[in-house]
Amino acid sequence: MIIWICCFRWRMNNILKMKVFYVMLYFLFAFSMTVKAQDSVKVALVQAHLEWGDVDANLQAFAKRAHLCKGCDIIVFPELFTSGCEMKKRDKEEARRSKDGVASRYPEVIKKMRKWARRSGALVIGSTIYKEEGKYYNRLLAVYPNGKYEYYDKHNCFKKGSFSPGDRHLTLEWKGIRFSTYICYDLRFPEWSRNHGEYDVAIYIANWPESRRDDWNRLLRERAIENGAYVIAVNCAGPDLTGLMYRGESCVIAPDGKVKAKCKDYKDDIVVHKIVK
């Protein structure tokens, strides 16, 4: 009887020990998955043919594109996704009227982006025209699912261009990863995106023509390598109203300069890539 009791206690102790062991394994696994989720993001590169100068058509088209990005953490649109850059190719008066028309839709653009962010659960990024005190800005909006947003006004603008330069950087954190945002021509100024440990990923949105594609590909790799950061680059695709062609070549580049993901040339395309910190 005594031997049986001892055996029973020994078995119970072993069972308890095993239960404790498996409980600890479960919590360790759950913790590791949490850390992993916080240190990685699924990014949707939304390379698109733009309806140049047509805000209504672009908002409708990007609503559909945003719907296709379910399950992503970040959705990135091209520069001036609401209109494209066609206004800079017109005479001054026509350009002013065009910019005023797009800028007047700014509150509506924010409302739409809030809706897309809320429905997708993603941070939605893209730029449009903003007007203040008679000045026009190429404003990148980063809109969160909770409706809050941050902005970056393009800093490096053409001397004879259509926009006034912004005077500050935008660095934000999402899902445990830090991002810094830039627009098109900013890519040519390495000092403006110099990384002193502030960010893990640089985001460039653009309307970059095919005629300068060699610069696009070279500079994106240079920015990634010199800053030790991932680069997300989203460009538009197809011809504009003057026939100028945009190849696209939207991509994700690793800190070593290697291309990890890329959209199809000239195509309306959405590519999803997971970035791990």
C-alpha cells in the first residue's frame, strides 16, 4: 500500500511538472509571436495609372485599390495620387486654376483616407495639394486607422516649380518600426534624408518619368545603403496627358541595396512585401 501511494505521488508530481513545463512553453511561444509581430510590417506598394487632373476618378480608383490591400499594415500610394503632376506642364494661369481645384478637395481627401485606413486597419500614405496663405504645398498625408494623421510637405522643390517647400521632416512609428517620409525630388538630396538612427525605413513616393529611370534605381539603392535602412518607393505608371511615360518600378530595397520586391513595369499593380526589422 505504501509503495502504491509513493508511486501515485511520484506520478502526480511528474504530471504537475509537465503541466508547468507546457504552460511555460506556451507563454514563451506567445511572447515570441508578439515580439515578431511588433517588429514586422506588411507593406502594400500601390503602383497606379493616374487619371491626370481628375480628382473624382482618382478617389474612386484608389478606394478600390485600398480595398484590395486587406491584411496589410501600410498602404502606400504614389505622389499626388489625387491628380498627378500635370499642372506643372501648363501655362501659369491654367496651372493656378488646376492647383486651386485640387487643393479645394483637401478636406475630402483626408476624409476618404481616414475611411480607407479605418476599414483596412492600415496606415495609409499618399500626397495631394494643400493651400495656405496663397502658397501651395505638395503634402504627404500619413493617416492612421483611428483617424489621426500626420503630414510632410515636400522640402526639395524645383526652383521654377509649382510648390513652396516644407521646412520639417516627418518620422513616425507604426507596428514597432520607425519610418521617415520623402517625396520624389527629395531623392536627389542625400543630406535631407541622412539617417542618424532616427528611422528603420525610408518611404519615397513619386511621379518619376521613365526618361530618368537610371537615376531612380541608382539613387534608391544609394539611399538604402548609405542610411542602413529599408527603402519603400512607390511611383505612378503609364503616360500622362502630354505623352510623358512613367515606367513605375515601385519597389522595396533592403539596407544592403538588394531589391526585395518590385511592381510590374508600366502596369497598374499592387505588390505586398513583409519588412522585418
